[in-house]
Amino acid sequence: MPCAENERPVSRPHATKMQYNPIMNIVNVGYDSTNYYLLEAKNGKLLIDCGWPGTLPKLMAGLKRKGISIKDVRYLLVTHFHPDHAGIAQELKKLGIKLILLESQVDFIAPFASFFKGKNLPYVEITQNDNFILKFEESRKFLSSIGIMGEIISTPGHSDDSVTLILDEGQAFTGDLPPLFMVSEEDHVTRVSWNKIYEHKISKIFPAHGS
């Protein structure tokens, strides 16, 4: 089937040619079938995603098992605003953790709050006046300033606000972006997102679910 305009056929040679020998210390503190990753940053750590409303104690327990204090976490990056990825974002902000909000995600905060209305979930609404709003084109500069070499790109497919963090070492944190082998030929949006990811030298994918 012909590719859509602006879509290139997916090529995956880097995944097999590049040996995975990470320098970045990556710790999985996930629970309830979702992976939450901690990356070393300057004077602290970056947390990728967080759990359902009411699960802060589970995150704290997971950190404790790894010998990590919540005080060591300085930044939170949410790959997309679904309940199992951003449900305790505001609670973490109240603990002094800065929420990094990509430009494509700003308009998803209000609908995210609407999802919880009428539901028996202890969701704490995310305030919008104190987040660190980041343009994609400035993500590399920002990450470098906190000691992480890489960039954040827009990767819609699972949701329109989905983003992927790609480290120069070759790791990609893709959130809930469907695995390529599960993506239909007709799903051009997701295929374009994978194309963008594999424009980088990827050695290992870190998904939000599974391994």
C-alpha cells in the first residue's frame, strides 16, 4: 500500500546494529502494570509518568524499595494525559516536583480534569499557572541544562498529546505508543511517529506497559 504524504517507510536497522550499553542510570519504579522511569538529572532525578489518583503511597513505596527519596525527584515528564500516566501529577507538584509540559499538551489539562468528574477517584486537579511549558525545539537545550543529553518529540498515535523522550545514548521512552508490529498500514499517524523515532539511533525502547 502506498505511503501517505510525509510518511516514509519505517526502517529499523539501528535497533539491531547498535549495541545497548547504557551509561544513563534508568530505574523502573512502576506499579499496577505501568512502568514509571527515573532518570538521573542534575541535582536530582527526572520521573517519566506517574500513576492513578490515590496511588502516591504506592509510588513512595516503590521509591523506598529502590533506596530513593521522593525529595530526589526534581522533574516530572508526562508522556500523555491519561489517568495511569498523570493521575498524581498535582500531588507530586505539591511536593516540589516541577511538571514539564510540552507545548502540544497544554490544551489537554482541562479535558483531563473533566474525565474525573462524577467518578469516585481522589484526583487533585492540575494547576496551570506553575508548570514549565516547553517547546519541542527547545527540549534539547533544556534537557542539557539538567544534565540529560537528548530531546523530546511529538509522537501522536495513542493520543494526540503523546510525546517521546529520546536519549542520545539510544533509549526511547514511548509511553503508550502502540508497538510497530501492532500498527495497521492504515494508521499513518502512528507510523509517522515511529518514523520520527527511528530517525534517531535507537538501541532500546522503554514502553509504559510491558518490557
